[in-house]
Amino acid sequence: MKRRTMLLGLCLVFVFGLLAVSASAEEPAWVTAYEQILDAKKIQISEEPVEYSTPELWYLVYDIDKDGTPEMMIKTGTCEADYHGGIYTFRNGRAFQVGEELGLGHSSFYSDPGENGIILMYGHMGYASASRISIQDGYMEEPLYEDNLNERLQEDPDAEYVYPYDVIPGSVYLTLCRGDLTLPLTRYEEISRYLESAHYPNNDPSFYSSLMMNNGEVFAVTGDGFTNSPGRIGFRDLLRQNVAANWMQGDLQILSASVADLNEDGQLECVLAASQGGSEMRIVLSEQDDVVYAYLMNYTDGYELDPDGTFRTTHYYNTRFRLIFDGQEAFLLTLPN
């Protein structure tokens, strides 16, 4: 019995050892490499003489060249006057610095969607500039714009700096994290998803408005089973009496329009509130494979669209819905409250 117990114990140790190795193997090599660089920076900072205040260590990870493996930006110093740092990448099994040290006082990093790059902005005392840093073929820095806020304030007291997201659609501010935290590394996949902003079809902010104004063709189908499915039709023709639904006493009037990523595919849908004779309905426009589908939903009095893409109403027992759709098929899914 003792021998069996010993063998069982050894087997369990062996199995759990394999599980530990397997779990460790799942962690990307770049995570360990960047942790080692941060540890080395901490030691370096601890050994520096302290004159006025202890140097700080900050960092962020972001996939500059969009190859699936993020780069790491390090920022260190005691204040805005002496902040500096560098960019590190991971290739061929090792991490190394790309380019020279950067002066990073009064600076911020911003994402650069769809490009090989990260945006570095400087702003201080009314003067600002931004540049795109790319690393695919070595370190390159391309000026994007310069901004003199002082001049504009003379004409507009409410004027503000021009930020990268004012120039580059989808650009977002990248948050630096203190060097003693590992979450930006270990939770990178999750964090990067949060940073992805939905875009308009063809990256054209006027895509849906142009379609409506120019009577563009849509493929209209019922989204709740209570409206009609007219099929291919001009958008303005869809609004004609009894086309979208049979209860109409006249043409539909568009009351409002909003955008949201309803199916979490990274592309924005356009949600229209339309009315005729006091009764409202919703029309969801969604571009898929060069076809714009119009999903029609009846009985939507009092519905509101939440930022997460769900429809909410207090009119019918505080119900929440999500439109599930793909091409010519769609239905409303009731969600838990």
C-alpha cells in the first residue's frame, strides 16, 4: 500500500509538473524578455545617486509594426524636465532597443491604427508637435504636425491643443504604467482589444450619411419578424408608406441616427430611429461584403441604444435586446436583466 501511495504521489507530482511547464510555455517569450529589461532598469535606477528625487520608471506595450508582437516603450526620470526613454522590440528570440534614447518630457504616446507606427506628441506652454515613429525597416520618425495654441487662443479663448486623435481617426491615448506592475505584459491581449476602436465602412465617416442622402441601395430584411423584408431597395424608397411595415399611414421620417459596433466585428453600424404617426421603429444599417443590409425592427417605442450595442427599454418590463444578424438573417435576442 505504501508503494502504491508513493507511486501515486510521484505520478501526481509528474502530472502537475507537466501542467506547470505547459502553463509556463503558453506565456509568450517576449513577456519574459521585457520583464528582464524592466528588472535591469529598476536595478540601474536604484544604483543612481539621488540628488533631488528618486527617478521613476514607466512603460507601456503597443504593437508598433502590427506584426502581432508588441513593442515596449520605457520612460524614466525625475520630472518632465528630464524624462527620457526608448523603444524595445522582440525579434528572433531576443529583445533589444530600437533607435536612440528619446527625450520624453511633456510627451504622450498615442496609437496609430492600421499603420506601422506609434504617435509621439509633445506639448508645453502652448506649443505642440506630433510625429509617427515606425520600426519596420529600422527606426524612422516622420513629423505629422506642429501646433501653436498661443496664436489660436487670441481668437478663441476656448481653443485647445490639437491631439493625434483629432488628426488620425481611431487614435487613442496610450496609458503608461508604473514599472513595478506586470499587468500590461500579462494581460496584453485583453488590453489591446480594449484599445481597438470601431471604424466606419471603408474608414469613411460619411459612409452612411452619403448612402442615405444619395438613395443608395440597401438589402432590407426584418430584424424582429414583425416587419417586412423588401430585399434590394433604394434607401429613400424603403421609407415609403407600407414598405418597411404594413401599419404605416404615410412615409417614415428619420428622427435620429447613432453609430455603434453591434456585432463586435470592429466596424460601426448605423442605428436610425424612424417615426410615422407617432409610432417608432428602428433601422440598423450594416455593411457586409460590399452590401449594406437594413434590419427593420417594429414596436420600439421608448427603446434606447446602449454603448455596448444592446437595446434597452422600460416600456416592456425593462427588457434588453441584442440584434443578432448576418447577411439576410437577423433576429432579436432577449438578454438577462
